[in-house]
Amino acid sequence: MLPLIEFKVEESISHEKLVELISQEKDENQPILKKPKTSKKKENKGGDMWDINGQENHLVLNADGDDVDDKNDETVFGAKVQEVCDAQIANNEYLPVKVDEYTLSTMNSDEVYWCDYRQYHPQMKILYYKASNQDVDLVTCPKCCRFFKADEFD
């Protein structure tokens, strides 16, 4: 399995604007969002942290339980992913991660990939993905729009 998260951009953002936003130089001192404290945490016997949200139990991504605001804490995109995960649990249906200009401006261009299916038919769309693990080098085939690990792609 490849470490990719599909996302959709707001309708008002063109592909060219997306490329411009992710290509901007990033500020090292950019503020990091802090995880909202909206639910209670409970430690189970295995030591994992569980988030109790109404009748639903789900694993908290920040398993150490710290709400420290540092570079390893939740990013803007990570906050969007967490919102979608919470909504999917409640609705029990697939919901895409939707990003705005601000979120795109915080993303690194080395982590963002796209597959332009318009080459097959003009009514098809471009699909966007963000790498969730930087340790895996990925390549997109421009002809078939499939992803490969860099060392496996010829």
C-alpha cells in the first residue's frame, strides 16, 4: 500500500493556482495548529489513547496524549484529515479531504502529486494526492497515472 491521501481543492482554485500555491517558499516559523480539545480521552489496557465521541470510539492520531504545540504536532492538512476522519466515522460514508488556498500554501510541493485524467477525456478531472510518509519515494507514470515506488519504476 502506498502512503497517499487523496484530497480535493475548492472549485474556485485552478490547477495552475494550486501549483503556484504549493511552489511558494515556506516560512520556517509558520504557526502550527493545535489539536482542538473537544472530547475526552481514555487510556485502555494496551496503553493506546482512545477518543470517546458520543457513542463512537476511535483511535486518536496523537497517541502520546500530549497537546504540545511544536513542529511534530498537527499540521494544517493533518487537521483537515482529522476532521474528515471524524465525519466519516459519524456518517459511515466516504468523504474527501477538501482543502482551501491557505491549506495548499502550507503544503510542500515535494509531497503533492496529481494524475491528470483530462488526457483521456476532457470531462475527466485531475486527482490530487499528498504523501503521508516522506521516507517512501514515489513516482507517477505520466501515461497511465499510476503510482510506483521510485526504485520499482522504469
